[in-house]
Amino acid sequence: MATTDSQSTEALATDRSSRPLDLIQVAEGAVVSRVLMRSSGGNVSLFAFDRNQGLSEHAAPFDALVQVVDGSLEVTIGGVAVTVETGEMVRMPATVPHALHAPEPCRMILIMLREIEKED
């Protein structure tokens, strides 16, 4: 598994529009991540994967949505392989094991949605 390097933790600007491709760069032999937003309801992050890099199988306690903004990504969700191309997205359900592999350099947006506890 490749080492994940945090490129920046600076939040997404609110005074101008931003292009995801300008906010993160692919680094040779690495996985790079950048948190754009963090709240009690979830997080939005950018990831950049070099060719043949990825994230090993793991599970999260909440739903996540992956949108590829450049390249392609092989996502395995509960043992089922899904190829996600530029402009496409896939949902990864809470508690279901998933893994990501980039057969080519790839950049993606990851949106993690936490269940907000209801007040009685």
C-alpha cells in the first residue's frame, strides 16, 4: 500500500470558484490527499493517485461518494469491482469493505456523509 501524503489541509476558498484539477497534483509513486471541508455532517477531500497506487481494503462507519475528476479508478465494493471513469461517481455504503486502485494517474473527490444523531 502506498503512503498517503497530505498535500494541504487548507479549506476550500469561499471567495472564488475552484477547479479540482488545480487544487491537487499527482505525485510520483504516491497517494496525496487534501481536505476541502470538514463538518459534523461529513468531509469533502481530494485525492490524487499515481499509476498503480491505491487504498487497501477497509470499511467506514458512514456512506461515501467517490467522483473521478481525472483518469480512472478501480473501486471494489463488497467484493464487486466497479470501474469509475472521468466524470463518473460511485457510492460506497457504510460498513461495506471497499478498496481503490488507480491503473493510471487519477484524481477524485471523496464525500463522506456522517449520520447526524437526532435529538429526542
